[in-house]
Amino acid sequence: MNNTLRSALLSALLLLTGCLEFDAQDVYLSFDAENDRLDALFVYRGLFAEGKNSAAAMEKALYQLDEAGETGCFAAWNNWPLQVDLTPEMSAPAAALAEHVEVENGGLFTDPKGTLCGYQFVRVQRLSAFVEKVNAMLAFGLTVWKVDGQKLDDDSQDLIREFSRARKQLVVVGDGRFEVRLPLSARDHRRIRAEFWRDALLGEAVDQMTRRLSVAKRRTAGGSVTDVTPDETAVPEDRASLKQGLRETAVMRFLADNDVSFLREKGLTTVGLGVGGEPRLHLRKSAFQLYHGSLHEALRERGDKIEDGLPAQELERRFEDFRSRGAKLPPKLAAKRR
């Protein structure tokens, strides 16, 4: 995905790199057609600090955690690129999307295995209007999208214009399912498919495997637990270990653990998440396997409230309670909305 399209799709997001990271994630999405609303529960599993300098990494992670408590900043997949802070001044397109979104902070807890976790609630009000705005952004982004340095061909451009004139939706949100519908020529479909599977997906899997094995090797040797930088020498040479390493990556597990579909029709490529007709969509991101307990220890030392052994059933109950009432905005976001 080129920078122009990424900017169009993620214009509502504040892109930050940082030292607060989470190892795995569960996102529960509940669709409320009657109230034109989408409610979400974000569960961050394995909160940890990352950085070559352990002291600096821990200091920054604690700062970012405190700041998230003030702003309600939330994230998907990891701390970049899908990190959303609704409190800063934004461009007009980003502000137009942000006005639909509310956040309520949950808290910190440990799972039955003692792993440090956290959760937040997110709500998208006036969902149909929000999706319309996303569609307008995506329609513009497609016209300037480049694959391997080349814009979409003339046939795709014609299909995109016809799609827009017919007021068809590029992004469709419904019970239990998201779809992105891309009007593409057969040639551009093949180019994008190849770039996704060969370059983006495989490249990300190799990067994740290298990072995980590097961290395991470094920690076994007594190195810094917060240093999660990759080391190419950690890549296995034998085929069996390489295959197993790739299978255990978060990106490959995501495809295995979630209902992801790719459908090609004449002039249209559809990418879907979830199963239509279901009242809720549960997305799982498996662990990067980089977690360590130093942040947990630091939070205990400074006296932060952490619920021990919070069961999944209680999280579900709290999510249902959130769905029946208004969101309790964090301080900085509440002040901005006032």
C-alpha cells in the first residue's frame, strides 16, 4: 500500500511509535442496527515495555500508559500503525471521523496465567454516516493508489468512477462482517493479490519470526528483556524449523484463527472479515511471543490498581453493561468534547 492511500485510509489515526506494546489482542465488535451504532471491546494481552535501553523503555512505557488513561488512546494489532488518539487537533477529514467515536477506559488486569492485560470500550455513533465518510476517503485513495510504483490501470479507473456514480459502497459494515469492495480490472487484481501474498504477508511473517527468535535467543543468553530488535542470525536454516517458525507468527495465525475471505467477481475484488448474520464479530491476534513481566512488576511497585485473575466471563459482562449506557469519556477527551 503506498503512502498516499495509507494516508487516506488512516487519516483519523495518530501514528506514534513508542515503548508501550502488547503481545496479543482480542477485539469484540457488536453491531446495533436499531441505534445505528457499533460497540467494541478491545482487550490487550501481554502489556510490556520495549526498547534497547531498559530503564528508558520502562520510563516511556509508564508515561504512555498514564497518557492513555487521560486521552483514551486505543490501538489495534500493535502500537503502530493503528493507534488512535482523539484528543489532538486534527485535519478536517480526520476530525470528521473522530466526531463519531467515543472511548471509555476499562483497567488493568491479569489473566489466569498471570499475564498483564488491559481493556477499553470503543463506540462508533451514527455508524451509517461514519461509513459514508470512510467510503468517500477510500474512493479518493483508490484513484491515486500505486502498486509496484504504478497507478491502477485505465480499466480500474473506469470501474472506480462507475462504482462511485452508482453510489455503491466500497466499505460495507453489517452484522458480524466487514467488507472492502475494490472495483479492479483483472490485471490490477492479479498485481494487488501478488503484492499482498508475496510481499506484504510473507514479508511480515518473516519479520515477525526473525524478531521472535532473536528475542528468545537474547533472553536465553541473559540479555535485556526489553530489547526486541531482530537479529538475522536467529533465522533457522533447516526447512522444518523455518516452516514451524512461520506458522507460529501472528500474521499467519490471524488468517488461521479468523474468518478472512477473498472473493473475485468480474470487475470486483471483495475482502471480508467475519460471517454475515452474526450479532458479534470476534477478531483474534495471536501473540508475537515477546511478552515479559517487567512492566507488570513496575506497576505493582508504584501501586497501580491491577485486578488479579479477571475471568473472560466478567469482561463479557462489563461489555454488555457498556452497551446499555453512555460512554464515560477519559478526562482529556471529555474536556475536548465539552
